[in-house]
Amino acid sequence: MDSLRRFALTPGIEHRLPLFVETIGTMPDESKMVRAEGYPYYHWLQTVEGEGLFTFAGRSYALPVGSGLLLSPHVPHSYAAVGGKWHTVYLTFGGPAVPEMLRALDLSETGVIKWDAYSPLAGFLHGMLDRMESDSDLFGLNASSDAYRFLLTLRQYGRFDNQASIVHTSEKVRPLIDWIDRSYADPEIGLSEMLAVLRLPSSTTNELFQRTFGQSPYSYLVQYRIRKAKELLIAAPDATVKSIALKVGFRDVSHFVATFRRKTGLPPERFRQLYK
């Protein structure tokens, strides 16, 4: 079992970073904690061994192995071991960019987050501790970078409300993603052809895409076509806008121009000029 490990970064330049780490550490034998006024920074707590009970806002949440909880600043809470030793690892952090980061990653709402045994989340913070022990990181820049990667990994591999992680749902839609990569230039394809690839009901396919990409399958196709159009506008400066529209699956150039402007804020030729 790990010994107690703890780092508290010295206040200084790191507190002027968009995201900074305040403390990180392990508690091989977590004791009961009551914080009537909460904690002044964002607080992540996860179980390494045993089980804990975390209470806030009048509700209690079990934290077994393979789970953790992210709490916002100044939220009253308490936690304690359940039935023996409770080994935890924690991270506290702050910064002016953190609220928007968490909103963008759909991590703003407090609740238990779980992950599968193979997930890199299990050992991420231990790896972060190892790097901090071997690197002076005078200004907290490496810790800030690690904390951001941790939040991205949490979003990628975490399971919220007992739903599958993004990684798991992306595996389910991978055949359709590969098919779109091969077929996007065909103007005849639409939602019915896309549904035939996965052989799932429309509602299920839409739910999988919404959870993975935040948009419907057809919106993903349109966005993919626009992405390919951007590549051609840059790579083929002499190609006409009409020829590019046809190559990425649009029948009508005026529809392509209107869609491109709506998605990017610029008409195709104006976008191309940015790279000349």
C-alpha cells in the first residue's frame, strides 16, 4: 500500500495561471472529515482501496474503488470511511478559466463519476505525483498541464449517471464514423443510409452521437464535409468553390456557400484568403 504522499504548491505565479494546482496527495487511511464551509478550491477525491461515504447537499454517495467525486468550492460537505480503511487520492485546483473549462467538458454538476478497470483514470494522479517528485516545477506549469489533461481524461473515460463513457460510446459508432470518412463525397447519402450502417433505431443512433459528439448523426456528416472543404480550400488554391462543393458531397454550390458561412462565419473564398 502507498505511503502518504502530499504536495502543496507554493502560492506565486501558478495562481495567475488559467488553471493551477493547489494540492495533490494520497491518504492511505482517510479519516473522517467535516467541512461546514466547504473547501476554497475545486476538490477531486477518488478511492484507491476500500470504500468511503461522501455527503453534501443533504445526500450521501458511496465511493467504492473505481469512482470519484468532483466538488465545487465552498460547498459544505463531509466524508468518512465505510467498514475499515479507506485509501484515497485527491487533487485540489482553481483558476479563472476553470468554471468555463468544466462547463465545456460537462463536468460542472457534482456527482459520482465511475470508470472501468482498464481506464487510465485509475493511475493518473499517481503518475502526476511521480512526475512532481522527480521535477522541481518551480512555477507550477507542469502541474497545471497535468491537471488539464486529467480533466480531459475524466471526460473521456468517466461514466456519469451509470451511462457509458465517451470512449465506450465512440466504439459503438466507430463503424459509422469510418463509413462517413469513405462516403462523405456522395451527395446521395442521408440519414437512412447512415442508420443502415449501424442497424440501430434512429433514436438510439441519435442518442449515441449526442453523447459522443454533442450533435446528431446528420449534423456530424455536414460538419465533416465542411472540414474536408476547408482542407481543399487551403491545399488546392486554384480549385473553384463549385468544384470543391461537388467533391465534398454538395449538389448545389449556393447551398454549400450558405452552409459553409453558417458553420464557419466566413464564405469559402474569404476563408481561403486567410491562408494566402
